[in-house]
Amino acid sequence: MKAIAEQIWDMKYRLHGPDGTPVDLTVDDSWRRVANALAEAEAPEARAHWAKRFHEAMAGYRFLPAGRILAGAGTGRDVTLFNCFVMGEIPDTMEGIFQNLKEAALTMQQGGGIGYDFSTLRPKGAPVKGVGADASGPLSFMDVWDAMCRTIMSAGSRRGAMMATMRCDHPDIEAFIEAKQEPGRLTMFNLSVLATDAFMAAVKADADWELTFGGTVFKTLKARALWDRIIAATYAYAEPGVIFIDRINARNNLYYAETIHATNPCGEQPLPPYGACLLGSINLAALVKEPFTENAHIDESELSELVHVAVRAMDNTIDVSRFPLPEQRHEATAKRRIGLGVTGLADALIMCRARYGSEASVTLIRKWMKVLSRAAYLASVDIAKEKGPFLLFVADAYLAGETISALDKDIRDAIAEHGIRNALVTSIAPTGTISLFAGNVSSGIEPVFAYGYKRKVLMPDGTRREEHVRDQAVEKFREMFGAEAALPDYFVNAQDLSPAAHIAVQAAVQDYIDSSISKTINVPADISFDDFKSVYMDAYEKGLKGCTTYRPSDVRGSVLSLEEAPAEAPQAALPLDAPAAGERYEKDGVVYMSKPLERETVLPGFTYKLQWPESDHAIYITINDILQDGRRRPFEIFINSKNMEHYAWTVALTRMISAVFRRGGDVTFVVEELKAVFDPRGGSWMKGRYVPSLLAAIGEVIEQHMIDTGFIAAKDGRPVTEALRAVAGGPPPLQNPVITGLKGCPRCGERGMVRQEGCETCTACGYSKCS
């Protein structure tokens, strides 16, 4: 077992006792624990048989239950085995809002990721009858949800994940689109706009579009202008995503029993209020026979048999899982949704010598996915013969559904005769962590992101060893043909692909998936705004249910540089002349700062009074500046208060922030970090806005100072990004600088965060925002 896979297993999926002593001594012990737990849903006389079958399916990493199942099944812990939840509809009342907040907290406490539609809340400024006040709007309550999620994250080892959706005709949609452009805001949310068919038609026609709530029209604008605004934000900030909600409802197998307004955090599961779904993946890379030869193939009978066992294991998971809320249990048992998908698709294509996105690859994908879809539906029918169909099964209505009508006649005939156990059976989930666990196979249906990279692996003695991690297909190719063998042209990574290739693969897979797909379309940094817009329209025309893109930029940072360096690359020598004050240099992979900025005898500055509602005494914040390169920049900070309760931490904060300021460079991250701090006891409302903590309030004071002194631009006058400039019809954008650094990981601090399938994953420690 490779060190990286062992680290992932030990950190995320291995069962440990209360004192930290391992209970699972080997990965096989983990397989047996999960298999035995899922077999408990069978009749007593059949449990041993199915436990053996489930174990065989997981052994060799062929069938990979999702992380919640691997980590929780058979542990006796009060956790859910479900990955995906959409919470109940939020009533437009204060009592209803905070009841839903409580339900969200309970769900996240047990490890579930949640989705919410905030379209039900009245827009900002709308009158609140009976209290003589104006509504603060849905975004203000999203801030409260965000603070809650941070609190729940602090209470356990798994961090929270949330999806927020808003309809394209809600009066606050423009503010929703731009919400995450404010540093540190809504960091626990993924955002997606619910785009209706009527809206997309209006975009094509450049027609007027009304923003309405409760029958009242609040604003009329051009649909195309709103569409451009959505795409501009995504171009520059990678959010929001777009969900084609009418298509989702039209193609829902349960169209006759529910209406969908939201998805789980990564988008692969559109769900009704209180909807729940669990996930699992077939590892296609583990099934390829005779790889890299003319006879390379996947045995379809093996794939079909594996799917049959996986469907039964996942159906059993519904019965053995805990649920945070009784409403979620009712939804899950009445409809028995499962989301069986694939991982390792790109590696499987490489082993079969088919370039990702090519006609040959699309042919193979359709072939494999049809086998999986057929087997999954027939397996669910077989279980229905034995255990009965899902409770809300209505044969005529179910068979009339758009997706079911497209199935082969023999499947439809079997459903008509026996019913079906699971209302929906297939989905493509993010599999970043379990794919690493399975030997670093490509995740989900994504292309290979990196052929290889260096990763720091935690050793049993507490030290860290740097290990070169290769994609599994590359590793197998090197084993067969030698370390120096050139990679053939069917080896391709995400940075080499056109958006059209991404969409071709996603569209081919979507034809065989009855739920949805979590996938990120990576686009080059220098793609024009018009070409970027066409990606989303192409996704709509190709029949996708949603679209998420990622474009490296000077706003969000860049993706991994994928050139594979030699294992023993020589280190560049340091320059003889030391860099100027405040500059940085790098050696042996470590970033060093030169001497701090020098202090003048007298510095200009300002003192700000901050009155925190929970404190009897005001806090006074003094920020002094220096002049560097023609502009003022913060140099030091002093925080004082009569409240002695604050003394120790204000002194510590003063010294730490001042030390950061004096190092020079881009220090705006200080603001972002402070504004992201939450207080477990709750924040406070200040000037009509929810501020999650006193530290966040201090961060806002520092931010305002930076704006007032010209160090950064105000929100409404921020530097015009190439996206906003393109929409406004202004001058052509400046060429993006080449950025090779990665975003820092919140767990290990390494700059190794990459974005795939709508989620962020650290290549250094395995942390995943959607794991």
C-alpha cells in the first residue's frame, strides 16, 4: 500500500478507538467492517453470504462506497452514512428561518453536506408587515448559516459544506451573484443560480426579464445583461455555478411526486425538501484488462456483476444508516434514492489508449455507462422482486417519465411487472479523496489533473516525508515500459483539453445518469470572455443539467503547474545580492522573507473607535502607515480597550498583525482571515449586518482603513477585472500574469489546493472541501 493511500486511509476511513488506538489493523479490516455492517439489512440467514459478496466487491478497490459509508459503517457512532441532503423549504418568517437553521446544524453535526434554496425569503428592503421594518434579505441570513457552519466545523474533524441556490428571477439575484466577491464572505457555501428555460429563452432573444417576489415586480432588466453578469462573476471568481432547474425537474424520475429547487453542495444530487441520497463509485481503472495494448478493454460481464452487488450494498445502507432528522429518514425510505457512479474514468480511457474527449473516448464512455445504467436498473428491479418497490412507486407515472421512457424496452417491461426498489439509481459524485485512497486514480469523470506531484506524507513517528505521487495510469505505464518511456498522445491532462472536450464527455455520461454530475470544466486563463460565455450556452444546448467552470486568474489564483520535474532537479542558487526589504525568495521549496520594512521616526495614521455590542467598553484601533512605491501601506497596528478581558489577546493580535505588515508584500489576507473568524457564542448585528465575531469586526476596520488610504479599492470601485471590463464593453483586458503558486490549504498550510468537480482538494494532505 503506497504511503499516500495509507495516510488517507488512516486519517479518514480507518476505525480508531476512543483513545486513538487503531481498531482496523489493515484496509481489509475496514472492508470487512463495512461489508458486515451493510449486510445487517439482510435476513439473518443471508447476512454471511452478502457480507462476503460486499467484501469481494470492495477488495481491490473495485467498488468504493463514499467516504461517509467507509468512515461510519459498523462503528456504532451517531453519524449518517448519507452524503447528500437538501434541507426543508425555508418559510419567510423569523421563526421558520431559525428552525431551519437548527435543522441544518443538526444535519451537519452528523456529517451531512446540505443544500438550501434561499429564493423563498423576501428581498432586501421589502416591507415586513406587522413590525414596521424592512427585510434584511436572504443574503443576510446566508451569513448566519455561514457562521453556523464554521461553528459546527470547529466541533468535529469533518468540515461542513453547503450549497445555496437562488432563482434567476429573485429580486436579490444580482447581490447573490456578487456575494462571494467580498473577501471572507460565505466561504462555507457553494453558490448556484437556478436558470429556468424561460430565462434561457429570454437570454437568446435579448428580451426583458422581470425580478419578482410574491407577485410584485421589483425590477425589469435585460435577460442577456443578467446572464452576462452571472458569467462575468464566474469568469473572475469561479462562482456562481448554473443549474438548469427546469431540465432537472422534467427529467426527474419522481417528477410526479416532488419538485426540486436545490442540490447538495457539489451538485450531483438535485433533491426535494428534506431529500437525502448516498453515494458510491465503480472504479473503472481497476477493471481494465490488458492495459495499453490493442486488446485493452473492460469486461462488461464483470462490470455488470459488480454493479449488481454495489446497488444492493447501497440499498442496504438506507436501512442501516442514522438520519439527523425524521423528515430525512421518511424521504430516504419512501423513495430509496441511491447515487451509483464511476471514478477512474480518465485513467481507464488512457489504459484503453483513447484520448479524453475524442470520438473514440466518447464511444467507449457510452458503452461503459450503458452497461452500468442497465445493470443498476435491473439490479434494483431484482431487489424489488424480493423486498418490494419504493413506497411512492406508481407504475404508470414512473414509466412515463422522460428518463425511464428512454431505457431499453426489457428494462421498462421488468419495471412494469415487478416495480423498482430505488427511484433513482445513478449519479456522478466528487471522488477526490477516495480516488487517492484507491491509489491515485483520476477522480470521477474528470480528466487526469496532474501526472505527478510531490506530497508531504505524515509518517508513524510524526515526521513528514516527501513522496512523489503519480497518477495511477502513468505509474502502470512506467512499470510496463520503463521510467524513461515517452507518454503517448492519449495521455492528456486537464490543462491540455479544450472546454468542448470536457462538455463532450459530460454530455455522453449525462445520457446514462438519472440524477446529475459533479464536474468542473477547466478553462485556460487566457480564454476570452465571449468564448467563456459560449461554454455555458454550449452546456445548455448539449443537454447538461448544470455547469461549473474553473478559470485560473489573478483573483482566485492558479491551478497546478503540471510539468513533471526530474526527481533530483538541481536547486537554483540564491542571488548574491539580498532582495530589498519586504521582498521574498525561495530555496529548497521554502519561502523566506528578507529583512522587515524599516520604520520612520514619525508615521501617519488613524485611530478608530469600535463599539462591540457585547462589550461595555469601546475598542480603539490605531493603524499607522508608511509610504512605499508611491502609495500608503499599513505598517503597524495598536489595539487598546479598558476591558481587561481583552488584554492578552489584543496584545498578541497587535504584535502578530504588525509583524505581518512589516514583512511587506500582499497583506490583504490579514483582513480575509480576521473576517472569517466566528465566535461559537454567536456574533452581533452591526449597522444592519451580521458580523460573526469581534475579530471579524476588527478585520472590517482594517479593511476600511486600507480602502480609505488607497491601499486596496472599495467594493464598488474595486479594480475592474477582465470579466467586468468585457461586460461593460471597455478596453481589452490586460494579459494575466503567469501564476504558478497554489492556494493555501486551511489544514496543512501547503499551497496545494486544486479545484475539481466543484470542490477544492489539497494535493499535500488530502483535505477536501467536499469530501
